[in-house]
Amino acid sequence: MRTKNRASKVARSDLNLATAGSPNRTWMDVELAGCQFADVRLGQRLCKLLEQMSDSPGSSLPLACQDWAGTKAAYRFFANERVSEEEILGGHFASTRQRVASAEGRVLILHDTTEFSYQREKGSEIGLLHRAVVGKDWKGRLRHRTIFGLQMHSSLAVSTEGLPFGLAAIKFWTRKKFKGCNALKKKVNPTRVPIEEKESFRWLENLRQATALLDRADRCVHIGDRESDIYELFCAAQEARTHFLLRTCVDRLAGDGNHTIADEMKRAAIQGRHRILVRDKSGEASEATLEIKYQRVRVLPPIGKHKQYPELTLTVLHAVEKGAPKNREKVDWKLITDLPVQSLADAIEKLEWYALRWKIETFHKILKSGCKVEEAKLRNADRLVNLISVCCILSWRIFWMTMIQRSVPKASPRLALTEAELLLLDQLVETPHATAKKKPTLSHYLTKIARLGGYLARACDPPPGNMVMWRGLSRLTDIQIGFAIAAKLVGN
């Protein structure tokens, strides 16, 4: 396996602070202010690339750059050995830190892994993902096809209301060969393999990197799915003096070692019930009633590692749906955390925090469906990683624009838009009579952008989603370019 593990530099972003009051600054100025390159021209090229790609999201590089000179410069930037995800995302990490520092309350760090697949005749320069079954031969034997691609483990910082502050850590890696894990388990006990030798070590690396970036470790709560149920991760969080809330799938030894966590939770009493709204695969909503249990448990380290890691006292929380739904899977969440849960309200709060984990999957969806990074034709993994890193900034921007309307709708529109954009929106989209006499807010203008993207803004419509906002921003950018050209023509 070829591993790229570069600790991201967090530069003090003096330019961020210096331009904070400037009405002409753009969001790109803020996100790239903390970037540090070996050559200042690389930083200028990144700024130009980000501007071009934001003008034409999801388009190929030739379409975004518009000419051969610009396209060739983009290819050279992504292929440059002095350019990596560390340099590209350095400014964004610094901005994430500033946004978190200016916010109050808990900060949730959502962790998840996604993979990007690419169709190549020879994918050795990209790496391997897995083998897929494509049918059977004439003898009835299964036929396999190798899927090429790379993997990304990202950590997204969000508020408890779901507003994305930005990425706090990221790690890319590829595989040179398949390990045959299922066959290996017959010979080697996985729990006896050092965590540093496993791919799952990325969970510990990102936790440490994100905690160090955001400074206030006690404010952070790291959230992950069942893949994050790693005892070494629990200990790493304790060492970093931060907190975690993870979905558990391992029935660990508990108490005196003669029983497990599941045995203790069977004896635990139901502390209350809570109703939530659940959607099935088709998007149909239904109400589910959860029976909630929680209990403080003494959890023991895995067998074979009891000398390396200490025993921990953690809170286990079970939320199981009462009854059996017809058209979807039953809600059955088993969570484990180092945070205290002393009441039903505390338990419901933790469930709501874990429910926000889907935000990082939405972020990954924007990367794939909006930026279409899997359609890129770059040759090797290093170049693709650089491209994806730029698209991560774009994906965060559109996600932030969508969620800030829901989190702080009454904020000033200048929080997200320039004066030129506000003037254009007033001319392009008519203000409803009901809000014409009121002071315009951020929500007011973001709805106008969504209407440019096809949002109808009827009273019964839900808030605009990511793709509608994406289309609206793209159209607004095109109109800005046309307006600038028209102004020059009139001036001449």
C-alpha cells in the first residue's frame, strides 16, 4: 500500500484578518490566504484555478479553463512535485480554525471514509480499490474485474446545528495490492496486529490532527460510524483530552471480564422514549418511536492488548425502534461515548449529535455528484489528489451556503456575498411584496440565488438543497462575467 501521510501546516492567516473588513474581498481570498507554497506563483495559479472551477463546477478542466494555455497551466499545477494536498488545503484549514474559534459551544468533528473509482486500462499509477464480480465464464466460474482508484478519509467540523465550519483533517491513500483480509484472519488474530500497521490507523491520525488544529480539545466531539469502533481510538481521544461519540459494533468485555457490554445493557432499564422522523430509500417520511437505554460501563481492552491500553469507563447508549417498520430497516443505534449521560435529555442530545454524521456523507456526495471528481482524466494518484483537494474547498463552499441559510437566516447578507453580487441579485430576482419593506437578510438573498437555480420558493417548499444552490451560484457567476464585459463595452 502506498500511503501519503503529510501533517497539514496551519499558518497564521494575517491576510484573513487584514481583509476581514474589506467589501471587495471574496470567499476565495479568505480560504487561500493561509496557503504557503515554495513559489508564490503556485499560490497565484491555485487562486486562478479555484476561480475558474467555481465558475464552472462539475465541468472538465478544458471547459473550466476555456483555452489551451489555461488548461496546460492547470495540468502543470496538478503535476507539480512541489504541490500537495498539504499546500492546497493549508489556507482552508486555517480558515476552519478561525471559524471554529469565533463560534460558541460544542464542535462536532464528523469522520468518514469514501473512495473514488476511475476507469483506466492500466491503473497501476492510480492504485487498487477492490475486485468486482462481472459475471461467470463458460464453466460457471466467477469473473472478476479490478477497480482502480484511491481512498480519502476526511474530518469535517460542524456546529451542533449542522453548519459546516470546514475540513479539519484529511488523508489520502492508495493500495498497490490486495491483502486478502478474509484469508488472513484464518491465520492471524486481527486484534493482535498493531494499530499502526492497519489502514484503520487513519482514524487516530485524523483525530489527533483535527484536535491539534482546533486547539480547544475539550470543545470537540469526534463522531464516527461503526468502522470507528476501535479501542485504540478511545485511548487516543483520552490522551488528546478530547471527546468521542461513536457507533459501536464490537461486543467488548466489560466489568470484571466475565461478561460483555451487551450483557450489561440487557439488564439496563428503559429510561424513556423519543419520537423521530425517519425517511426510507424513496424519501418517504415516517415516525419512529425509540426506546432509550444508557449506562456507565467499565470497558476492557481487547485480549492480547490489555498490557498496552488501560481500562476505560464509558457511557453506552442504546436506541431501538419499538415495533417493526414495513418499508425500511429498523432503527437500532448502539453508541459509545466518554461523555456523561445523566438524563433522558442528555441521551436525546447525543442521538441528535450522531444524526448529524450524515452531513459528511452529503459533503462527499457534493464532491462526486457536483464536482464530478470521478470523471477526471488525470493520469496518476498524486495529480488526482491535488484536484480533489481543490474540489474539497468548492464542495465545502456550496455546503456552507446551503446550511448557513438554515442556521443563521437573519444574519447580514454581507456575511456570504459581495456588494456586486447583492446589487445583481436585486436586479435579477424580484423581491416578494411580503418582504419588500423588511430589512434584507442573508436568507433573503440566498433564496434569490436558489431561485436562479430553479428553486420555486413556494410557501410549502422545504429549504433549498445543495444542487439547487450550486446551479444558482453558477448562473450568478456567468451573469457577473457578462455584466463585467458589458460594462467595459459601454465604457469604450
